Amino acid sequence: MPRVSVIVPIFNGSAHLPAFFQSLQTALPERSQVILIDDASIESVFDLVPEFPRAESVIRLRNETNLGYSVAVNRGFVEATGDFIVQLNTDLVLESNCISAMVDLLSEERDAGVVGSKLVYPTTGLVQHVGMAFGHYSKPHIYFQLPADHRLANKSREVQITTGATVAMTRRVLQALGPLEERYFNHNEDIDHCLLARRLGFRNFVSSDSVAFHWVSQSGPSRFVQEASSEALFWSRWGASYEVDLGRFVDEALDHVLNECPELLDVPFHILDLSRGADHDIVLDRLTERWPGIHQRARSVRQTNNPEMNLRLPLLLPHFMAIEPVPFIYLVDQYSQVLENRLWFEHRREVVVDELVVDLTGVVLRVSEISALS
């Protein structure tokens, strides 16, 4: 019996499939079972499949109609005979330990349910995924676009939900969960499985030792064709039973910064709320716990009517604020939105020692760190 069954649904992708398969050859554990499901590609994807010397067997299946991720993976579940079941997207380049690290974590944690990987953008080296959280009817990727070597990105952690680009579970867990919900089409079926695992008493994790580079959503326009209906289905199934846990990741990031710079606790920060999202109150509550009374020094310059993603602070804020001698915490949706403001932050450093940027994915960075990233 193979120790690991690797399920790979495929829909086109001739541009990235060779790199994926090459990385899978290296990452594949010995005596693995490889199950490839072509979900009605119009490209000859099986012609790109190489030999897998480490595989005990390679199974090729094809759907004559594009039925989506859930249906394809469920066909793989039926064929899988391994002790550990791994699902992989094809828009990945796997590091050699990607699969083995997930399997190791499953072996170490007796009640582990679904395990995912740290995913990194290939072009920037920044984090795409080290876990997900729930806000108010949102599912942000935590610590989004932090450098991949940041301490918060190098920590394996328990999470409610993890993305399905890389997923591992034991056969026991799969038997308890059953197949993916096929009413989803390429969206939310992975998160649904995670929440079902928690409901059944399992704990989900992301392994920071399991690393892959992820191009993200490379299966064409059909990838998103039923996203709205999949969202509706998800919230109707789980809207009353998930835990709003974004705050604990904000706490973790704040603790990290304040452990490095405890003097910041004595800084009389003012908050500049430039966010758009509905989760800003979660972050404001966490900031108030560290700096009591800071909510009374919060200024709302929320960008709900601003179509621009990047926030150009000299154009959004009154000119006098560039030299106002009070330290700010900039609250934004994603910290990358303020990276263009090098000149603004240089002027600010002439009147205050340091400031913070906090975002709605849980990132907390000092402005001096932001300047090094821009």
C-alpha cells in the first residue's frame, strides 16, 4: 500500500505544468500513488506528464465535461489508497519538503484534521498564504504579503481554515469528512472541508516547513464563473457557526512588534483609519487593549469611496499632517497600499521617532520596516 496518495486536478495550464511536474518529481515521497484528473482540458495536458520514479503507481483520469475542482478531487478520493491523502493545485512550484512536511505534521499531531502549506508569490518572495482567518463575513489570508522569512511567516500554527492549493489529511480524517461538497465550483470547497473537520473535533494547521510558490488562479476565466453562488452557498451553510478569529492574529503580530520594541507601549499614538473593510473594529479593539484610550484619538479618513488601491497619503491627508508632531498608527486594508509613500514617511521621521502600519490581514509593521520593503 502506498504511504501517500497525491491527487492533482488539472484544467489546461501548459504554461505552468512543466515546472509543477518537475517540482513534484522532487517533492514526491517514495512509494507514492499519483492520481491525475484532467477536468476536460482543451490542451493535451497528459502529454506533459513526466515519469515519476518515486511513484508506486500513476493513475490518469479524464472528465469529458469541466465539472470543477470538487468533482475532480472526489474522483481522486475514490482511487486513493494511501495512508495520507494530499491534494495539489498545478499552479505551484513545490519545494522539496512540501509534501513530507505536511505528512510529518499529521504524524505528530494526533488530532490533526486538514493541513496546508506556506505559499509564496514566485515574483516577489512575499507571503500569499500562511493561514486564513474569519472577520465579519470575510476570510482574509493572514499576514498577507509579509516577507516569506518574517518570523510570523515561519511559524506553524493552528487555524480554522487553510487554502486548498495544498492540502493533506490522513485516511481516517478523509473517511470522517467524506467527499468535497460538489455544489461548490472552484471556490470555498476547501474551506467547507476545514470547518467540517473542526465540527468533528479535528484541529487544522498550516505547516511553515511545507513551502510552495503559488502563481494563484491560473485556470482561466471559468475559475470564477460560479464564485457568487459558491459564496452564497458557503455563508448559508456556515454563517452561524464560524468563529471570528482575526483578532488573535492581530494580537500575535502586536505581541511580536512590542516584544521587539517594548518602548512603543509608551508612545501616545493617534490612529488614522484609512481602511475600507468591515473588520476595522476588530483591529481597533486590539489596539485599544494595548493603548487604552487610543480610540478617542482615532481619526476616520476611511476610503470607502476611493477606487484607488494604493493610498497616496500626501493627496489623501491635509498637508499639515505631514509635520504634525504626533505619532500615527496607519490602519489600512493591506500594508502594501502605503509602500509608495517614501517621501511622506521620511518627512514624518523628522518629527516622530517611529510609527506603525496595521492592516486588516493582521500585519503590524513599524514604518522603519515599511521603508525597507518599499
